[in-house]
Amino acid sequence: MKAAIIGIGLIGGSFALSLKEHGLCQFVVGVDNNPQNAQKALELGLVDQIVSQEEAIAEADLIVLATPVNDIPTLAIKILNRIGLKQTVIDVGSIKGELSEMISQHPKRGRFVATHPMWGTEYSGPDAAVHGAFTGRTVVICDRESSDEDALTLVEKVYTAFGMPIIYMTSEEQDLHSAYVSHISHITSFALALTVLEKEREEEHIFDLAGGGFESTVRLAKSSPETWVPILMQNKYNILDVLREHIHQLQIFRIMLEKDDKEGLTSAMRKANTIKRIIK
Amino acid sequence: MKAAIIGIGLIGGSFALSLKEHGLCQFVVGVDNNPQNAQKALELGLVDQIVSQEEAIAEADLIVLATPVNDIPTLAIKILNRIGLKQTVIDVGSIKGELSEMISQHPKRGRFVATHPMWGTEYSGPDAAVHGAFTGRTVVICDRESSDEDALTLVEKVYTAFGMPIIYMTSEEQDLHSAYVSHISHITSFALALTVLEKEREEEHIFDLAGGGFESTVRLAKSSPETWVPILMQNKYNILDVLREHIHQLQIFRIMLEKDDKEGLTSAMRKANTIKRIIK
């Protein structure tokens, strides 16, 4: 199989590495708008050759869209316009609503498989790509009934080879769930970083104490706006729902603390502790 | 040196292990109100013998208070009442305000050194104690001018042997800083866990997608109310300050998202990114 990656950053670059590690491709070509990124991806051995979008479309059996999510819907349409009926296109973005609507009536819709491999880090660009990134993580395949059977089978084969359990959902479900288990975590980290940075103006040495708990909750605040602003915008309504609920939960903590309500705090924490059944 | 640990849980148990690992003590005795915990600590080899508080006070050169923070001030007074002038008492709690006030006029105040080793995990009890816990983490010593020189020297020797950089602060500074770089992270994790658990009632499979970002921001929600309610209560005013600021930052994100303010979101995230200079 020949594969082309469009957008060779954290996700695209790691995807390229995985394709080779798991013996799915000997040769992976890459496309990137940014010539420095493209050059870097080549130097790092993420891809074997940098090509134009046209060359990628002409050659590849599998075309992987790994750009920021705001570019994916338009790119998907343009690529579907040009591919043949034996080629398969996937995206690996974390939002599907807009994409799914945009391609829904395309005559070659069946060649597209919308996927969200649930892996990422707070870093970005080709330097951030790592070996063995996806293994053991879940991948969501959206609206599978809209994809041709052979395209779906190919994509399932790829993710299974990566060692990823597959879950099937509609685009709507995936966007809602991602708001709760991924997107909100980023907002809370950004807000927490800003809260402490704000205080640092008055208290110079505040970060001397920053330990493990702080690092883990604030780590995602290093994530790039280029990746995250488009995700927030495209998943706006789901994220606003979860953000309002989260602020509400924080207000409850604030009120309990103001009222010295130890029983309330204990019971809220004990309920939160049940998250143990989810994360080991 | 003979040491006694009062409260042999996550912190006390790990402290006992560190004393032996770093060659500071051959023999460590333990005191615990809870007979099951005491027995477990003995079985796990955290301490060499379980003794009564009186026996611990009679024998130990160094007495370490590692109970939940609400018990520390009273315990500190009672132990200072009974020790001799060559013994040293320390606490390892994360809050100092109440403690510092309670012991301030005690005739043996000089025998006490208030310390906060900046390490912890979301687990509790003797089972949670680990080897090599404190190495590389910072320890705060509070109000050092209130401690006798020999007591301070002994405690500095212990923490230096553990491989911990020492920072000196007043109790007030330490409580303020801890609110920002430790306590608030716990509240945001608890609230985030509750936010998602709430949604799970409607959306059964929401956690199927929970990945790395979610795990790291919500990990602290597994922390025990027995440890954390007393910390929140004792550091109430500092924590309310930071909690209000954090809610305010989240409200700003909410408003920017509602207004499609991409520039505002980008600029807030870029500012939050500067946290990179603190956490690598």
C-alpha cells in the first residue's frame, strides 16, 4: 500500500511512523504547506518524500488528512473531487460535525472514512511526532454506514494493526463525547495556567513550589492555539455546554467552602472518587 | 538517630522509607490511630515497630507528624508539652497557618520545624507509600527563625540527604503559594470528574473515549476527602481567592467562545503557553 500524509505534524507524523512500524507501508509520502515543516519531517524520517498535493493524490492508495481541523472539510471536498474509486481518504481530526455535513452529498462520499484516533500530546509540529504513538488507544470511526465497505475494511485493518480498539459512533456523538473527555481538559488547563501566571505578578516565587499535581493538571496548557482554537470553534456548542456545567461544579465547591460545609465537600469528593472506575 | 512517624500513610510511610534508604536511621517506629493501618505499615516494612505515642516520645530523636492536617496543630502542642530539649519535632503537612499560630507561644517552640515536602500522589494509606518518593522535589521550611539552630540543622540534613532542594518561607507565604500550585489543581480535578460523571447519566459510553489528556487533568480527583477536606478548610481564604480567579478565567473563555472571538482565544492560549518556562 502507498500512503500520503497531508499535514506532517504531531498526529500526521506519528501516523506515518506507525504505518511503517506496523509493516503497512514501505513508502510514505508527505505534503505540507509549510516548507520548513516539510523539510524537518523528511530529515526526521517521518516520510520518505515530500510531494505536491497533486502528486500525492495521483499515487496514494490511502490519503490521510492530518491538518488543523478548520482546514479538513475544504480539503476533504477538494481531494474527493480528484481521487479515483479505489483510493481511500481518511481524516484524523478530533471534530466531525462540519466535515460530515460538508462531504455528506459528495458523489464520492463512500471513499471517505472519518476517524479520530484518541491520542495526542501537548506538543505540535513534526518534532513532536513519536514512535508507537497510537498503540493501546481507542479510535473512533464515525458514520461508518456512509463509507464504502472496502474503504472501511482498509481503515479497520490499519487501526487494528496499530493495536487500537475501534469504537463506532455518529459524528454528533463523537463531538459531544470529545467535548467532555478531551476538549474541556484543555480549557481547564489553559485557565489554570492563566490563573497562576496572573498571581505570579504579585508573588514572584510562586512557581518554586510547583510539583507533580500542578504539572499534570496544567500540562495541556502548553498546547498550541493553532490546533485548539479551530477545535473549540468547530465544537462550540458542545464545549459551551460542558464548560457551563464545569463552572457550575466549581461554583458549588466555592459555596461549600465559603459555608464551611465539610459534609458537602466530603460527599462531592467521594462522588468524584468514583472516577477510579474509569481511570486506573 | 531514632525516628518516630506519627500517621503512617502515603506521606508518613514514604518518609519512613526515605529515612532508611538514605542511611539516616536503622530503626523507625510508627504510631497510628488506626490499628489496621498500623499493622499494614508493619507488614509492608515501612516501620520496624508499632508503638504508643508515649513510647515514641520517650525514644525518638526526631518525631514526624504526618497525620491529616486538621490533627496536626493539637498533636504538635501535646508533643511539645512532653518532649525534652534535645528532641526535634517536624510536621509534613501542606498547611501551616493554624499550626504556626497554635505553637507560636509554646515554651518549646524552638524544638519544632514546620516543613512541607512538595510531593504526593492521589493515593492514600500505607499501601500508597513508595520508595524514593521525595528525591528531586522541593521542600519548604517555614518560619525558620522560630526553630532552634540544632533542630533546624538536623532537619536540613535530613532533607538534603533525601535530595530535596530547600526553600524558606513564612507560613503565610507557603499557604498562599500552595493554594495556587497545589490545592487549586485538586479542586479543578474533582470538579472535572463530577462534570463528566454528571453527563454520563445521559451518555452511557462517554468514557470509552477518555484518553491521556483527560487522565492527567482528572487524576487528582481520586484523592481522598479525609486528606483534602481539612486542607481546604484550613487554607480556606487563599483557596477561595484562587478559586474565584480560576472561575473568572473560565468565564472569559466561555464568553470568548460564545462570541466567536478567535483572536481573544488565540491570545489567551498563547499567554497560557508561557507556562512552558515553568514546567518542562
